[in-house]
Amino acid sequence: MPSLPVTPPDAMEPAARAQLLDAVRFDHAGLVACIAQQHDTGEVLMMAWMNRAALAETLATGRVTYWSRSRGALWRKGESSGQVQKLVDLRLDCDGDALLALVDQTGVACHTGRRSCFFRALREGELAEITAPEVAPEALYGR
Amino acid sequence: MPSLPVTPPDAMEPAARAQLLDAVRFDHAGLVACIAQQHDTGEVLMMAWMNRAALAETLATGRVTYWSRSRGALWRKGESSGQVQKLVDLRLDCDGDALLALVDQTGVACHTGRRSCFFRALREGELAEITAPEVAPEALYGR
């Protein structure tokens, strides 16, 4: 994988970060959807949520941090599993209610051990798992 | 662009469609986020919302239909602009609350005339538009 800076240069400037934060239209729960895409292969890895604090931390550190709705806490991707996402570029959509994070994903993005969370689709007349886990979930979380 | 069937063969089977519909965890508003990705280039085009009826229609017709939250109505992508999305494959994520639609996008996906809605990012210390419109919005909607 190419060597990338952990923190994108543009994100180092507090004024720039504030400009992006202010352009996001967070929903009634204070959240915005964020799609993570592997920057070089184009693979869509996952979709999760950010609140303002998660987005600010992502921009400040260059490491993708979400808001876990189930845990009600910041979720520094990879903090349990080691499968971190380095931020390569962050893009905001036309109406400000969705983010696209181009990332460099270490290992797998999905808690099931698959590279991408989007592994279910219709095949041969039924809902099937179209990729197999690359690593066992126990290997990710059982440490 | 490759020639693709308008309706994916697997989606023709009502039982398969029902299985997928039942696996989706719609939110409290009855909606699920759907990411549209150009199937061959990998470009993430947009993110929008589907309710159960929109998803059922998408699967039945092979043409992507969303739910417009602003209009409170089904939004058959391209019905005003001609910029339709043919469904190539539809994938559901691990926890059932996000869809990834691989599509063949006619023209541009964004109402601003850009191919992708994700055209804003930090550049040189400020939030910038990183792509220019390919067509004028008036040409899309002024008919």
C-alpha cells in the first residue's frame, strides 16, 4: 500500500476544519452519515455515523473516528480490532448531509472479518453472503 | 458503457425480493440509507434514502427509486432530469441499516450537474469545489 501521511496537510489548519464542520448539516440527532471508501481500489467499505466531535477528531488526527449509536460514545475505528482507517481525503455532498471519507484501511473494515460490510446480495433466488471472512472475528476482538 | 439488463435476473423473483426487504432494518422513520456507486469505475455518486416501497420498486423494475424526504414522495431517479440509474447489483451491509447500489448512471448523478454529489473538500486551507459541473442544471431540469 502507498505510504500516506497520517494527517492530511489541509486538515492541519483549524480555520479550514471549522469551515468544513460548519458546512455539514447534522440531523436532528446531531449525526451525519459517513461512507468509507478505500482510496486506491474504490471499494466501499462501510457506512457509519459521525457527530460534530467525531468529525472534528477525524480531521484533527487524520484517523477516522465515528459516533457509535449503540454505545453512545466516540468510536475510534480500530481501537479494539487494530483495523484503523487513515484519512486520505474527506468530501461533503451537495446538500451537506453525507460525507465520503477516502481512507487507507488497515486489514478489514467489517466486524465479521470481511473487508467490506456490504457482503449480502441476491444470488440464485436468495439473499446470500457474497464474500467470506478474511479473518476470524475472534482474532480481531479476542485479544 | 457495457450493455446491462434493466432488471437484474435475481430481482425478478418475488420471493428473493421479499427476503431482501425483510432483512433491511429501516429506521424509526421507515428509511434506509442507500449509497449509489458506478459499477465499473467505482465512483461513489450519491447517497439518498429509500423506504420499503422505494426499495421494492427498485428491485422490481431494475431502476433505482429513492424516497424524497423533502418532497415526501417516491423519487424515481431521473424522472425529471433523464439521468436514470440502472440497477446492476444491490448489497446490504452487516447490520442491515445501509444499502450499496451498484448502478449504471446515465449522465450525471448530482442536481448541480456534476457526476458525483461529493464535490466539496478542503483544499489550500478552505472548503472548495473540487469538480466543475459537466452540464448546466438548467439543461437537466429546464425542459
